[in-house]
Amino acid sequence: MKILIVEDEPKAGDYLRQGLREAGFTVELVHNGVDGLHLALGGDHDLLILDVMLPGLDGWSILRRLRAQGRTVPVLFLTARDAVEDRVQGLELGADDYLVKPFSFAELLARVRTILRRGRSTLEATSIRVADLELDLLRRRVTRAGRRIDLTAKEFGLLELLMRRHGEVLPRSLIASQVWDVNFDSDTNVIEVAMRRLRAKVDDGFETRLIQTVRGMGYVLEAPEGPR
Amino acid sequence: MKPARWSLTARLTALYTLVASLVMAGLGVLVSVAVNRHFIELDRDYLADKIRLVQQIAGEAPSAPVLADRLDAVLASHQGLFIELRHGDVPVYGAEAAVFANAPALPGPDQDPLDWPVGERTLRGQAASTPAPAALGGGHTLQLRIALDTVHHSHFMGALHRSLALYLLGALLVSGLLGWWAARRGLQPLRLMKERASAVTAQKLDQRMPVAAVPVEFADLAASLNAMLARLQDDVERLQAFSSDLAHELRTPINNLLTQTQVSLAQPRTPREYQEILASNAEEFQRLARMVSDMLFLAKTEHGLELPRRERIDLREAVQSLFDFYDAVAEERQIGLALRGEASVTGDRLMARRAVSNLLSNALRHAPAGSTVAVELSADHDAVCLCVVNGGPGIDAALLPRLFDRFFRADKSRQHGEAEGTGLGLSITQAIMAAHGGRVTVQSAPGRTVFCLLFPADTAS
């Protein structure tokens, strides 16, 4: 997976590149709009991450020119301004997502993976399995090592999200948004409590703990020996 | 076409001059009509006098030549007088003057004389009859026509009109000047207000318009300006307080981060320790980021923002979905959640849910274990009401007015944990309600604290 970052702030760009590389992506980084457009037109990137305010050529213009050339490469915008008009303009131009600074890297990573997963819909699985934990999506039933686990509807939704994206660190804001449709800053304690209760049902009494807290980042569900 | 922008002084001067000129022109017309009328009356008397004279001469004349001589003598001593005597169609005297050739039917001596033009002159005449003198056979009457040249009147009227016009012109100039002077003087209080207004700066917002010193017409304006200044002063002061609060709120976490980072760098540590430190930093940074985005949200909302989307919101459904969100926390603290009533409003769904969520989060934080947090929905003709009720010790009445201030925390002793809010929740709720044209109220007594969101009834659907 190849990602092009166009970000004029050197420190931010370097950290993004490092973070995405360590998450397993191939990353190119340029610091101005003109180089960004040039590379984007000449390359075969799977995703562009564009800062809106760029020297030379701004993010909107890069996107406009790419779309004018028929390029459908997905684009994620980063911006320091959170104005409704900006958001609308971005989406009208065909941006795929929009993150307002400051954002957490876990959030960015989660969104990047969501975009990249889009359009590559594999056959809709009827069950998901991670280690000895199995989620039956049709019968809404969870078993671990053959033992049935009773979950509430929301707990099931939460576990489904963690399992569908197993191995990924999911930030609390993303969890709140995906499971409870809470798309605003809220009491983060709520996610902690919900996670603790889910973990008690899923992990208590088993030798390996599948659900882990990554301090300062979020939560991840993964088999202990699985790739991170 | 853009209308020309006239200054107030120019407008007033122009209006004043216009009014003055109309009044004076009217007066001029009146004078000239009166003078003309006066001349007509004078002429009537004069003509009547001459008719009597002719009748007398005709009555006494012993013969036709004597009559003609005497009448000639009369004409010679009266410049511009014309006399004609006829007997039926037979001219008796004065026919050679021919001034009566195209005269209209002339009125009698008891009526106003009539005017008619002869060449360049205008004649004014009357008709009468006089008994024929005995010398001419007697027994029948003669028709008398008598006329007067009005040239001396027209000379006088011309002179009068010229002097009236001159006077009017002079008076216009003077009244224009006077009007300008009066307007300037009359507008003096405005200049005073302007000077006061220009003395107002962000640092000197305590300047006020002199309401008592300006004329009554300006008193309202001055009072409104003062009210505006008071609001501005209030806003600026709140903004200043907010900025200093903000600096303070940011200083604490930044200080923590800096200290922690520098202490960690002071000597080598194990990767595990570094990890711990970075994780703790990340948590603090997230809190900072949340604070910044909350403040941006507040700033935007308080800027009288237009609701991005207006749609029908079923409040019962919205609360129910938030109950799902807070369910785990409530259960863990052994707090029940109850929902009563039904209502819906129109507004921005995301913002409305955020307002309710903030109240629920607060209620859950302060409700004692074993109690119930209840949400009550109701609607009457002037408001749709969503009340969140919780138990607990209640809020000190002295703190209630400050509850919605930014960064205000009733519980000062509480450490800001990661779960702790930014201290902006109630401010945000209030701003959201203001954007919906509603408000948020609070009542608190020991054992019962009630926060209510009041949506105006016109948003009810």
C-alpha cells in the first residue's frame, strides 16, 4: 500500500511518514503543493494525504486537478480550520475524509485503513474468528473456546468492531462514533467502562487476553502471536 | 443609479431654502395680484368719473360742434383717455380714433372694466348711455364707450415684478446661509456624540454618550448606543476573562508535560519507563486537543452560527440512544436511568444530542449510587422542555449563576483526570441552546438537581 503525504510542516510530515511506515505502508512525503501534484499525477498511490494549506498549490487545487485528469485515487484532507464550508467544499470536490488538527495518530491510522478497505469488499463474512474467539454475525452469537458468551446488543457491536479491525489500534473517538453514533467529544470514561465490561466477559477466565488497552492510543483486539 | 449621498447639513439647508423660497414666491404673487386689483378699482372709479363728466357735457352742450369741442378739451387734459359716442350705428363723436373697432362688448359702469389689446397697447374700457343733448334733437339716448390706456400700470407692474424677483433672490441667499448655520448648530449634539464615540476604544469602553446633554430626539439614539457599548464592554470583559482563564487552563497541562518530559530526559531509563511517560503525555495531549476543539466549537457557536442542518429530532429517541451510550457507566455506578414523556423539536441533531449528552454525563457524575437519573420530556404552548434530574447533595446556590461560565468547576478540589471534562461542557450546552433560540436552566436543592433544556415552541414539530 503506497501513500503520498503532502504536508508543509516538516515535523508533522516526518512523524506521519514514520508512523505510517511503521504501520506497514510505503510512504512518500513532499512539502509543497506543486511537487505533490507532480508526484500524484505520475505515481500509483493508493491514498493521498493532503494538507489544505500548502505553499505553491493548496490541497483543494491538487484534488481539483487530479479529478480533472480522471484520477480517482482516494484523498484524505488534513486541516487546521474546521469550518463547515471547508468540509462541504472538500466533500464536493471528492475528498474521501477530512481530519481536523489536532488529531490523534490512532484516529488517522484508523481512517486511513477504513478508506483503503473501501471498494475492496470481499465476500461478506458470516463469522469472524480471532484466535479461539468466534463471532457469528448471522445468529448474533459469540463463543470462545466453544464456550458461549452472552453480550448485550451494544457489547456485540463493540466486539464486532474490534474483531473486524483486529490488530488495529482503535481510538476511543472512533469507537464512540462507530458503535454509539456519538460523533462529538464526550465523556471518554464511558468507553473505558464499556470496554472493561466487555473484557470481563470475553477475557476473564481465559489464559490469553485478546482485548488490550494501548495507553494514550486506544484499544486493540489481537491474538497474542498475531502480527501487530 | 445610486442616489447621491447628501450630508445632513446640506439636506436641511436645501429643505429650509426650498420652504423659504416657496413662502416668499407665494407672498410675491399675492402682492402683485393685490396691486393689480387695486389698479382695476382705481380705473373703475376714474372711468365712472369720466362717464359722469361726458354725461354732464352731453346734457349741457348747446350744439354738436360745442359738444365735440368740449369733449376734445376733456381728452386733451386727460392723457390716454378715449371716448366714443354713437347713436345706434351712426357715429356722433370719436369714431376716427378707431380704438373701439375690435373692442369686446363692454360692461356698464357698475361692473369692472374690460381689457382688450389695440396694437401694442392694452385698453381698459366701459360702456354707458347718455341722453342725447337737446341740440341734437333730444328724446333719444346715445351709446357711450370710454377707455383708458393702461401703459402706466404695466410700467409699474414690471418694476414691481423686477424688485420682487431681486428681493426673492437675495432672500434665498440669506435664508440658505441662515439655514446652513441653523442646521450646523442644530447638529452640534451629533458632533459631540461623534467625539465621544471616537474616544471609545477596546481599552476605554467605559465612555458613554451624554444622554442628558443631547436634545430629546437624540436621547433614544444615545441610549441605544450606550446599551450597545454596555454589551460590547460586557463581551470584551468576558473575552478578556476567557483569555486569561484559557491561558491558565493551558498552562497547567503544558507545565506538567514539560516537567515530566524534562525529568525523564535527565537520565537514561528503560524502554518500559519511556513508554509509560509517552503514554501519559499522549493522554495529556489528548485532553489539550479536546479543550482546543471544544473552545473552537464554543467560539463558532457563540458567533451566532447558523444551524448547519435543521431537521426533526425525536427527543425520546435521542435520549434513548444516549442512554445506550451511558448504560455501562450508570450500571457500574449502580445508577438507574429513567425516561418519561415524549417530545420532538427541529434543530441540529448532532448539536442537540451533544447538549443532552453533557447534561447526562454531569448528572451521572454527581448522582449517588442507588439513585436514578431521570430525563423528563414535556411540551406546552411556549416551550419544549427536556429536564435531567439527579439526586445528590445539590449545588451551592451561590455557585449556580457561574455554573455556565467556561472552565468553571463547582468542585475545585477535583484533580483533572483523563476522564474529567474540559470544564466547557455546560458552556457548550448553553451555546447550543442559544443557537437553537432556547436556553438552559438549573435548579438545585439538596437531594434534587434539575437541568432543563428549553427549546422555543416554534421549533416544536
